[in-house]
Amino acid sequence: TAFPNAPVTNSSPADAKITLIRKLFKGREDVYAKRWESSKTGKSGYQPACRNEWAYDLCDKRRVKCADCTNREFIPLTDLVLRNHVAGHERPGNSNSRGFVIGVYPMLADETCWFLAADFDKASWQEDAGAFLETCRLHSVPAGLERSRSGNGGHVWMFFAEPVPASLARQLGAFLVTDTMRRRPEIGFDSYDRFFPNQDTLPKGGFGN
């Protein structure tokens, strides 16, 4: 009810939601990142989704990085992958299947991107993200705030109408952070962590972040 004219809502069919996700969170489609979490240590992270992961005689992640592996066979970002991500399971409808969370690699091969996200965490993240959003509004930069997966942080998203150089997108973000600190020096901005993409150029053999 807050957005009566929104083309996509919670009650929209899955296909409409997937179309919206593809429209906003554009990135590499030849590979995506898959979240992992260790049951022993509790550590978690993201890695490229590969068909040969842990395959006998093909994968040895303990000694060879994915970027250096000659046997890597990445899984493309398809509608089915996105559907599983929205459902939270690799086999939708089966609540016993393991959790399934993916991430997008925002930097394209030509070192452009379709969005910039500013990451905030720590205790003051809400105040800092709010001040950052205020700066975006003052400069007529459309932006939206999303609470992070942990609930203890947030991401401010800025979407572009066309792909722009990642270096230029990050310059925009840096200007907005600097101007926020200038306007609100009492905040300190300890909660600001980084931008996505968090590189100006694509590392050789890498995927970006």
C-alpha cells in the first residue's frame, strides 16, 4: 500500500520479480558468486559458482585459487538461478534443501558498471546511511537504502540508466561521501566500509567484487 502504483510488489509473480532483478542489478552474466558458510568455523563468503567444484581430479580449492584454475567451468546467471535465489533454496519448494544465496559481479569486461552500492555497518550505520541519502537527494542522485543480510548494516544503491566506467561511478560515490562529511562533521562516518564495485579496473584473471 505504500507504493500503490509500483509495477512489482510482494504479490507479483516470480517472473515479474526476476525481470525487475535483472533490470536493476545488472552485472556479469557468464558467472555469478555463490555464498558459502563453514559449519565448523562459522566463516562465510562468496566464490564463483563452478560446475567442477570439488570434482575429483579437477578441483583443489585448498591449493589453487579459482582465478588460476585451468579446469574452471563457470555457471552462467540464468533465470533459474535467480528463481532459486529468490526462493532461498537450490530446489524451490523443498524447505529441507540447503540455503542458496548468490551475488552479482558488477564490473563488466569493459570495466563499466550499471550501479554503485555504498556499504555501511557498525553501530552508527543507520545515522550515517541516512546522512548519505540526504546528500544524494541534495545532488538529485536517486538512491535507495537496503538493510544488509545480517541486519546490522545497510547498502545504499544508485542505479544508472546506462553502463558507466567503474572509476567514474566510484568518483561519484567518493564525492557524495566527502560532501556528507563536510555537511555533517559531527557524524564521523566510522560505519562507511566500501563501494561495490570496489575497484576501478578489473584485476587480471579476476572477476571484480
